[in-house]
Amino acid sequence: MDVGVISLSPDGDSPIIEWAKPDVEGIFLAGFGLTPNLLARVNWNGSTPGSVEFRVNGTLHATLTGPGPEYHVSIPVDSALRTSLSATGNAIQVLARAQEVGMQSPPHKLTMMAVPVPQGLRTVVNSNLYRIFGPDHVGFDFELTKHEQKVTLPVVGTFGFEWGANASFDYSIREGEWEAALGLGAEGKKGKRGRRPAFPGLIRQPKAKLYIGNKEISASLDGLASGLAKPSTGIVLQNVGVSAGISTRLELTRYGLLDLFGPGLTNAFSTIPVVNSVLKNVSVIVWLIPGLEGSATAKVSPFSFDTATLTGRIGVEGAYEPEVGSVLKGRVYLGTDGAATFKLPAPVFQNVSFRLYGGYEFSAWVLKVSKEVVFVSYTYPSGVSAFGAPGAMDIGTGYRLEAAGNQRATWRAMDRPWRTKGKEVFLQGGEGNLRSLEGGMASPELELFARMGNLDAAGENRRGEGGIGVMVVDSDLPAQTELPLLGNVFPDSEPALASQGQNLMLLYVRDTGAPNPIHFTEAAWTFFDGTAWTTPVPVAGDVRGQFEPAVSFDGQGAAVAVWTRMKNAGFASEDLAEMAAQMEMVAARWDPVAKTWNAPVALTDNAFLDHKPRLAGPLTNGDLVLTWRENAGNQLIGSAAQTTRIMTRRWNAAAGTWGVPQELVPGLAHEFSVSLAARAGKAVLVLTRTMTGAEDLSDTELFFKIWDEGAGAWGPLTRHTTDAVADRNAQAAIGPNGDIYCVWQRGDDLVMDVDFSGNPAVVRPDSGTFGFSDLAVTVGPDGNVVVLWQEMSQHGSDAQYRVFDPASVTWGKDAFLSQDADLERSFAPVWDAAGNLTLAYNNVEIVKKTKSVVVEGGEVVEVEGVPQPGRVDLLLAKRQLVKDVTLVPEGLTADGTNFLPGDEVTLRARVRNAGNLAVQDLQVAFYDGDPDAGGVLSATEVIPGWLEAQDEVEVSHAWMVPQPVQARTVFVVVDPDNEVTEADESNNRLALPLNGVDLALEYQSGSALRDGSARVVVKVRNLSAPDSPVSMLKLKDLNSGVTLAETSVSQLAPGQSVDVPFDLPAGTQPEGDRAYVLVIDEEELVEDIDRENNEAPFALNLWIDDDGDGIPRWWELANGTSDDNEGDALLDLDGDGFNALQEFLAGTDPADRNSRLALGGQNVVEHVNGDPGTHSISWPSAAGRLYRLERSYDLEAWETVEENIEASPPLNQKLDTPGMTGKRVFYRVTVQ
């Protein structure tokens, strides 16, 4: 609405008001302290300027003097204007008087409209709370009547809902457009309010806030009222329907193991010094996974919630599998999927059900000890426990229930559940003993793995200033690749890896399949020659149990392996100390010519414990250094009464013999960790130990002992730390220049000291959790130090690492080697000839299960959603340490008014160092147009200093849009002159089209609950400029086109995006798959410049498999099997030779013996010209399957004819010409 736009020309010699108008034109809203300026221009028409009078509703408001010609005065809306619902508004009059008597202008009249605050908001308006966003946007936050209730749950802490926070009102003066947004708050431990943060904008996106255990969770909220103010009606509010949802993952808190499992945790380890203290002081990160859904109706006079309901699940998750005190393998799992319902008008919990499962298992050799507990909350609203199990411990927030089996929590032989999944599988095995690259036989993963380690393929190492290496990489190779090598391995396989040039030697412990519960492990090996891996075989066939392999190449190119082996094949005790007495050191040499191992040599032969071999080198002359721990009292860690000795022997590479054993460190008690490193002319032993056995480990100190080639002997054991904090878990490595790098946990920080200078630098703060017990450290050929560990994150328990860059003397921030639900551990890092970090590790599948725990007294408690370890695989990975500067996706934004010539626009770009090495003084260029097509350089900004690895910064540039008026695209390019040698140049530019709306959809996430309800989140982004209008977003069934849900998407600024949730009701998602599509602006009401990105199809799958047998519940119920019995998967219901699991995978009928995956026929068609025959192969197929067709000439070696064959029910048919005449040919079909 335009007001006061009047322009007059002078008539005669009297002054004239050419025009008068407010600086903001529209309908003003009272109660915000608004003070628009009234502007007037006077043409004095040759007379002497006198005064200008401004009257409001007939009352003189202000008189201004001066030469003019323009005059302005502030008009306070709240005091000067009348608020009314009258179209007449407020009468404004402007009059100019010249100094000459009788000369004045005709009065200039206009109106200014002011409407009152809506009735429902008047009690909450406070002038101290309102915000003015620019000249014509206002808004404020307010709070509705609070309805709340809080309870305290075990482990989680305070849990409560509060309805009534986060309300907001936004208004645009110019358009009269308004929005009332309602949010969700919650009460936390410290009484924090769930207020929606205010930020500038025409329409601000409301947020829902929930606090659990004092953690804040934000989510988009689907609930608002909006409209257009009119002079005659003002703003009319109606009841507002609200729908809220929260779905995220975040760190909840950290708990000590003793807090979770109680005193019984340490009782099982009372015979192992230090371990008790370790378990008392270590913590685990617990992650919260809330999935809540809510709806409400709010009345508006007065503004308050009328009815409300919030229901959902509060998931908790934690998973760790590190070493403990360097002598035990640990497994700790926590999980739950609790439920709650909160309703209004009565502010009470209708239901709260919270059960948390906690379990641990620790192992040594083939023995284990384990414990299970269940935390059960009080029930609400009654406030009493539903469980009366004997032995239940009231912990103030509920009960901790002990599993009945905990009473027998003593060391015992492992159960070997991995054997039920079959034998170990060599995943890279092919014809013969080698998996070759020749003839296209290699898997894609193996081909990449081999090429990355090949200098000719990977690039070259060029020495830069200061001797720092620069990797020039092949752009066709990724920065990282993974190679699945072995499937279903022994969980404690303890991989050991050695490298020499392109060669790799891998040793690991595997299950032989022997029925003996004590003697079933052996040290196996496989060798990689830069092209292929040999089939794994034992280093030395022996029925006695073998453990703890270590391997290294000596200077002669031979591999040397050392491991522990039980002494007596008839040993059968499950006593830990008696088993310890059986452990001896054994070694063998691998001949690089014959590629075979010689007979193992016993390095020790006594009646007490020898274990934990450490093998390092080679030294300058090619020799290797070996250390191990010896304890005459058969204690895994020494005590004051039974101390540990660290022994050493030297491998003579030239002679191929071992030197005599020597005592390196005598009388060691309470040793925490021992690390050995050797390289060229230096070796170092680093250990940590408690000085007095303090329970809090504060007296744990670090010691070192150095062997120097010049002296030809080991120096004294030297104490390095003398502080009052715990110094533990030290790892040592020696760099290419002979520098010693020592990394350890100092309190809760990870620190590094170089050459024991006494000035340790922080590698990573906040590093005191359980996952850092699995710390690994290595130094690359260019002096890059890499530390690796496992830690819980938003993805799961992932492998994470940091890199030290010697050129910038900086540590990068955390990077992920993996980002998935699986757990990675037992890292064995080395470096290949191309300078790649290469490591072997165990990958543990994490499966969510329902745990049924028999507690003391016999009652069974079930806990859903518990993470549990599944199959363990052995993987290898290669990682180039690269530079890679990138622009963050959707990180280029433009802030302006209309993006027309003369408009001042602020361009902002987020730049990230996605690589592993820091970059210095990085340039960022902004262009008007594509720089490759004549675009004009606007400016080049510089990020001063070093941009550390994995760090991110914002770069801004003020730009005035030039003439002419036309469609424009702004480009930003990082490193425009290619001064940085990067792994990926394709991510160095972003473009932002201006002068045209471009709405784009990006499906973010979707999840379905057991009842068939679902939550879908989609990101809507305005890729272009100017602002996009409010548009309609629909969620539809992809096949039928039926609209299932729809919502409006608010106005989006250039480059702005918003996550929009859809909450679909129960019964929407069936078990199995359903395809959907998201559509923005289906009616094409928005003038969108690119409609290709206005749809986003996706599919959801509801998978329920309570017994974990790999078959979904719907299939079992439909076919007469039970989802409570995993053994059903092995039943052959129709006697056709296929069990239920195979029938499900193949899509066949388990009740029809004629319905099975089998080749149905083979016809031979001879060619007239005598060429080999063409075979026609057919088989029954099922919808939704992909098949692989393979052929063989001897039923041993199989080659792929075609894969990814889509089903064409009821029968698939393929033609094949083998190309070999005179031979029989066999075919088989497998479901992919």
C-alpha cells in the first residue's frame, strides 16, 4: 500500500510542498516503539526559507527551520498516532511558511495507518523484547503459559516436557504480512528455557527446543498462523494447529564404567593390578537419539496452549571395543529405546517407560569375563517401580537390576558365537593362490588399493622447501580407499602389518575351527606384492593356541614375525594365572625369495608368563629390536610382590639369527603401557606406570629409555613426567630425521612431546574416554605424525584421526576414516612406497537388537534398540595425506535488497580445508560471471596465516551490482591461481545465480516406526536470488500420485535453506518398501528458473526382525515361521534344499518345493559358420531382485558373464557365447 506519494509544482511565487511521505510506507503496528521518519521536500520558489510545520491529527507535532529543501521529523507511533481499525487512519499535514509575511504553501495532506496489537498478544507485548529488523520488519518473542512436568531417569538424568516456550510474532510493515509461530520448550537440569533465538529476516523460522540431561535439541516446527493486516480489520488471529518433531543424534554425557556397572565391575579384575584403577577412571560417551512427535492446538485470546500431546522414543547408544591397560580386550555396549507420552490440559505424563541395557565383556587370550545390568526407571505418573526383582538396587532415579549370570562372572572360555556365521572368508580370493589385476580379475577395491600404492600410478613425492614432501597425485585416484580382505574373522584377530616398498605382510590371529575350547587359534599370514594378496595360511601349523602377532621387515627384505604360543597342547584349564604360565615367545623368518616361513624358533622356554611382543626397526644395519614382558608370578601386570621385567633380543638380519635375551627394565610394577619404536640409528622404549597405585591414576608417570647407534647401548630408564595428573597410554614413533615423537594421554588431553623436550603440545583436548585406549601413532616419510583412535560420534563408533603438519607446525582437527554405524578398532598403521598411510583394522558390524535379560529372581526384562556386535571383518585402508581446499556446499550466499544495479550486496563464502595438511595465505576470488567464460574479477580476498586441516572459515566481500540490468551469476573460486597442489580441484568453485528464484529440494532423512508412522525431513533451498515467495511443499506416493501431506515453505533469502519435517501417521509406511516423492510448487505458482530440481523421490523401508535372523517379521508371519526364533531361518519348509533365509533372499515360496532359484533350461544354438555355440540360460525370477550369471568349465573357477541383471518375472533369460569350443560349460545364478 502506497501512501503520501504526491508531488506538486510551484504556482506563483509562494512556497510549495512538492511531496511528503514516511520513510517506511505501510500499516504500522502499535506497541513496538516504532519511530518512522516523515519526509518532506519544499520548493521555496524564490522566497526566503522560513519554517516547516508538521501536524498530526490537527495537533502541531514539530516545527523545523533551515534552508532545506528536504526536512524530516520522527513520528513515534505509540504516542503520536492513533491506533484504530478505521480506513481514515491518522491525518498528517505539512505546511511551509516563508520569512516574507503572508507567504505560505497550501497544506499537504496524507494519512498514516496504525493498527493495534491483536487482542491475544496484548498481554505479552513488552517494548523491551521487540526487535526491528531493517526499516520495515518487526517482531518479538513471548512465552505462553507454561505446562511442565519433570522426572529423573537413570543415566539420562532430568527428562521433562514444557509446552509454552518459543512463541514469536513477526510483522512486515510494508506488506502488512504477519506470522505467529509457536514452539516447544522443555525443562533441563539447570532450568534453561527453550527460547527461540531471534535473528533478522522477514519471516523467521521457528524452532522447537527440548532439553534432556541439560542437552539442547533443536528441530523445525510445523505450526504457525499468518495473514495480511487490513486497515478495517487489523490482524485477526485464529486458533493455531501445531505439529512438532525431533529426530537427531547428539552426545548426552559421559559416564564412568564404575558408575554404570557398580562395584562388581572391578571384582572380576582384582588379580590384575592397575586394571581396576583404569576401569574406575575411564569414561564412555553416551549418545542420545531422540525421536519425538507432537501436536497441539493453541487458542489466541489469551494466547495459550489448549491441548497438546507429545509421544516418542528416547534412544541411548554407546559402543566401545578398545584395549584396557594394554593387556585386555574390552567390549562395552549401552542401549535403549525408551517411550514416553505427555498430554495437556492435565500436565502429567501419561506414560514413561525407560529401560537401559548395559553390558561389558573383557577377554585375555581365549578367556573372557562379562556382566549385564538393566536400569529401570520408576513408572509414571504413579512414581513406583514396576519391578520387584530380588537384588534390585535403588539408585534414586530407578533401579539397577543385575543379570542372574553375573553371580558367575568369572573367567571362562569364550562361547565363539562367530562360528555360527560360518567360516572365515577370504574376500579377495580368486583362481589359485593370487587375486591378480591382469585380465580384469581384480575387484574394484583391490585395483584402487594396488594403484594407490604404485608410485607410477599414485604420483611422485617431490621435495619442497625445508625438505617437506609434496604429493603430486593422480586425479583419477581417490584420497582414500578401503579394501575388505577377510570376512567373519576371530574378533580378537589382532592384525599386525609391516611394509617394505610396495610389499605388505599381514599377520593376524584366526579361529582354526578346532573343537578344543582352549586351543583353537593360530597366527595366519597373507602377503601383498603390490598387485595381489596370497591366500591366508598359518605361519606355523600347530595345535597349540597362538596369539599376539608382531611382524616387521628387516634390512635384507625378509619378514620376521614374533608371537605368543601356549606351551602344552594338553593344557585345558580356564584359570587365568595358569593360562598365563603357558605363554612363550615364538619367532619365524619369511624368505623373500622362496616366499615361505621357516620353522618357528622358541625364544623363551620357562614356567611363567612371557607376552606382549613388540618388534621394531629396521636399524641402520637392517637389524630388528624385540621387547616383551616377563612376569614370574604370572600376573598380566606387575605388582610390588611380583614385578614385571621387560626383556629384549636383537634380530641379526645379515646372519638370520637372534641375539641372546637381555633384561631391559627390571622390577617393574603397575605398568600401564609399553611402546617400542626403532628406526635407523635409534630405538626408544616408552612406558607408563603408577608410582604408588593411586586409585585416580594421578601418580601415573611416563618413562623412556633410548638406544643410540653411536653409543651402541641402551641408556638409563629416565622419568619424563613429574606432575600430579595421570600420564598414561603412551605411544612412541621415530621420524625420518631421527626425531622421537611421544604421544600420550595427559589427564583428559592428548599431548605430544618431541625428543622428550619437556614441552608437550596439546594434540587434542577432551581425550579421556575409553576409545583412546585403542590409540595408535605412526610417523610418515615426510614427518607427518598421525594419531588414530575410536570414538562415539553422530554416526556411531568410528575410526577418527588427526595429522601433524611439520610445515605449519599445526595439528589438524578431527577427521574420519569411516562414517558409518560399524565400529572400527585394532589399528595397525604403516606407510607404503607412495607415502600413503596404510592400515589394517577390524570392522565390527553393529546390530540393533532386543535384549532379553534374565535378572536375579528369574524375571525377564526386555530392552529394545540395544547395539550389539555382529560380524567382524578385517579391512585394509589407504589414505593419502593431501591438501584439499574446498567451498562448503551451499556456503555461498548473497545479502542484498533487490540485486539490481546499484544495490550493495555482501557476498559470503565458507571455505574449508578438507585435506590433511594446512595451507597458507589462501586466496579466494569473487567473480561477476563465470571466470572461464569472460566473468569479471570483483575482488580477491586472502585468508591470512595457516588454515589448518579440517578447519573452516567465512570470507566476505562487499560488492555493488553493476549495470546493466540482467540476469547474473556470482562465482567464488578458492585458490584461483592453482598455487595449492590439491587432491581434488573440482570442489574449488561455487556459483550463485541472481535475479531469479530457483527452489531446489534435497531429501535429508527418513525413518519409520513399528506402527507405520514415519518422519521425513527435506531441505528446501533457494539457489538463486532474490527471495523466494512462500511456496507449497507436498509429499506424495510415488506410484499413485496421491498427496499424503503438504505444508507451506516460508520465504527464503538467496542461498538460504530450511529443513522441513513431515510427520506421517501410523499405518502410512507398511513393512517393507514404499516409494515417495517430494514436490515443491507443483502448481507452478512460482516463476522458478529451473524446475528440474523441484522433485526429490525417495523410498523408506520398515524392517522389523526381532530375532535377528535376517528375515523380516512380515515374511515370517506370512510363511508360518516365528520372528522370535532365529533358528527358523535354517528350516527347509518345503524340502527343496533351500532354507527359509535363502528362500527369502531369492524371493521364492518357502511352501512350494517347485518354487526355487534354479536354472530352468539350457539350449545350444550352433552357428552356421562353425563359431562356438550360443547358450540360452533361463531361471525363475522375483521382482525386486538383482542377479549375477556366472560360468565355469570345471566347477571350481567361476567367471562373471553378467551382473546386476534386473528381474523380469516370471522368467529371466540370457544368451551367452562362451568363446571356447570343445569344452563343457556350467552356469550358475546368484542373487546379488
